[in-house]
Amino acid sequence: MSARVLVIDDEEALRVSVAKIVSRLGHGVDTAGTATEGLALLSKQAYELVLTDFRLPDLDGLEVIERARRLRPETEIVLFTGFGSIPLAVQAIKRGAYDFVTKPVKRADLERVVARALEKQALAADNRRLRQQLDDRPDTPLGRIVGRSEAIRAVLRVVEQVAPSTATVLVEGPSGTGKELVAEALHALSPRRDKPLVKVNCSAIPETLLEAELFGHEKGAFTGALARKDGRFARADGGTLFLDEVGTLSLPIQAKLLRALQDGTFEPLGSTRTLQSDCRIIAATNADLGRAVKEGSFREDLYYRLNVIRIAMPPLKDRADDIPLLLSHFLALHAARNNRALDGFDAGALVALRAYDWPGNVRELSHAVERAVVLATGRTVTRACLPEAIREASGPEPEPSPGGQLIAVPLGTPLGDVEKLVISETLRRTGGNKAQAASLLGISARTIYRKQAPGTGEIE
């Protein structure tokens, strides 16, 4: 990816040489002989990277960094410095510089630090883009359903079309896919939005109490019924009743629910009074109700009564394109809740997150990011912060590369491109030694040879 780079150095020979090297890497380059001239250019145009001498005739490196950061906080800064000024260069890094290169500048060192700095800058830019996408979501109930994949767009289209009606909706899908969010959106976009949305998790209430919970009870109807109590149907009158995990209902409860759905009437437990409730029903299940009907564990007439409109929530593995946006969303959410400042995920973490099948879907992803936020020791989430099951999905973790440097990868980078980047960077840091690179990555040397384009020595 091409970037704009600014080179500031009062030594013309070094300035020209650095500019040529950076230009050959495919980047656009501007040069300046003084800090004043360079900062003037920076004020007029955005640069992804500034390469500047630490000692300039008009300003020192620390002052250049401070002014550059005020002008362009997103720009990365790399310093050229003599060996004796390394302590000052370290101080400069603490003030916001990305790295430093000692003089005399070597081509390999320069190319390596430019690549790393631009990788980090690209990661930060991509995170800003993803956060902007999240911020640009409409402030509506649909905005809470994070995703841009076609699979999730299809769900949103049905929700928008169905919400204004009174039709009963059955939301199907694996656990953790966001069925409750769909129910909330259906209610909030309906004419009933000003009335209650009453939720019942049918699997969380003992069967002996579920009838009373749904339809209410009279005082003394059963042991512990010390007073009369309205049920969820009565409380949802005029609004929406969300029946989660409806597939767990027993056949006797199903029969009573069917009557309530057919004519809106029900009788509280222990009462002879017949009550009426005008509530819209939204049901959700992670079970195959069609199969349950064939097996005799779910009433066919109730199934058809619930299945007027069906919305199928896709598992996360079928909407993998949404993973980067979800990662950014949950990183921002959990970082804010835990008062943490984090920039994103490093390459190793992204490889593991993309390789995992996510059997727990979006809920599991949220929990994984929350754990990583709590365990992160720096500003970047690493592979070590992730749950063991996710780490194991991508195979053994390679040993740290020479110098222990991280490779920053923009969120959303295809997994194949991440793999090529990691192999290329490891080869650079081992001086092209394929056996050593293979050992560090925990793969065979044959794999590295196979992934090189014939006759080029470059990663495909």
C-alpha cells in the first residue's frame, strides 16, 4: 500500500539517499532541509510517516515530535540519530516517536523500520475507519445489530418490513447470534413501541412455576403464592411478549400457550376468571422446531401459529466478514467499561480470531474480547490474551521473532494475506534463512518454499 512520507534532514546527501530508498518501496516522498520547512509541509498535507534527523539546525528532535504530534496526531515519526544520542531517542519514543535508526543509516534497517511504522499506521487508520463505521450507524434499534455482511443485511431488511405489522415472528438461530436484539428491534420499530416489551426465558423458569409466570396466579394457588400476581401475558397487554427458548416448553404448557395465541384469552392459575391480552408474540429458539414436531415433542398447531414470519439468524462463521467490525465494536465497548486504552489487535491475535469457528457465535466473541481487554498488558491485544480454545484453533504459537517486534495488521486483512505478511517479515528478520524462519513460525521449511512465487523469492 502506497503512503506519503516526509524526510527532514539538513544533510543533503542523506536526505536524497533516504528519499530514493523510500521511493523505491513504492511510497510518495517529500523532503525538507530544516524542521521549520518540514513542519510547514506537514501543516499543509497529511503524511503517514515522518523520517527526521534528531539534531537539526533550528529545532531538536523532541521539539519536532511535539509540534508534529500537535499538527498530525495520526502520523508516525521515526528519528535518525547518532549512537551517542540513543538515550535521547528513547526519551523521544516516550513522547510519541515510533522508533529510531542509528547513523550511518543502513538500507535494510531503514526499509524494516519504514515497513513496521507504516503497518502500525495502517492498523490505526483501519481502527479509526471501523470506529467511524460504528459511529455512523443510525441511532435506531437496527443500529444495535452490528454487521455489514449480506447475511445480516438480509435479516435487517426483514425486520424493517415486518416490524410495523402484528404478525407473530419466530426468530431461529444458534445461541449467541443476537435473537434477543432482533426481538427488541421488532418491538421498537412497531406501533407498540410505547408499550411494554416483556421478556420470558422459558428455559430458565422451572416447569412447575412457568404457567404461573406466564398467566399469573391467585393467592393460595400453590405453596408460596402469598398474593395475587399478574403474569407476563397481562403485563404485555398492548405491547410485545418475547418468548425466548420456546422450544423447551412442555406439552401441557404448549396447549395453554396455543389458546392464548389463538384468541388472546387465558386463565390465571387457581382462578376461574378468563382474561384478555392484546400482545404481539415474538418467539425465539435455537432448536429445530420442525424436527421437534416430527418427533412429537412440539405441537404442530403451535408451531404453525408461531411460525407466521420466520427470521433465521446466521451463525458467525457464515458472516465472517463482520468479524473485524464486531471486534472493533466489542473492543471499544469493553475497553470503556474497564477504563482501558487499547489500539487494536496484533497479527497473532488476528490470525487466531479469524481461524476460530466461533461455536458460541457473537456472544462468545464478546466474552473473548472482554477477557483480552482485561488481560492486555500493553496497548495492543496479543494472542496470549485470548482464551485457550481460540489460541489452539490456529495451531502452536511461534516463538518471538528477532528483536521481539510485533507486526501490526489492519483489522479485516484476509487471513491468507496475514500469513504471507508474517512469513515475509520473519524471513526479513532472519536474513532470509528459511530454516530459522520455519523454526520460529513452527512450520516446515517446505511450507515457506511452497508459498514463495517461483524464481522470485517473494511471498505470493
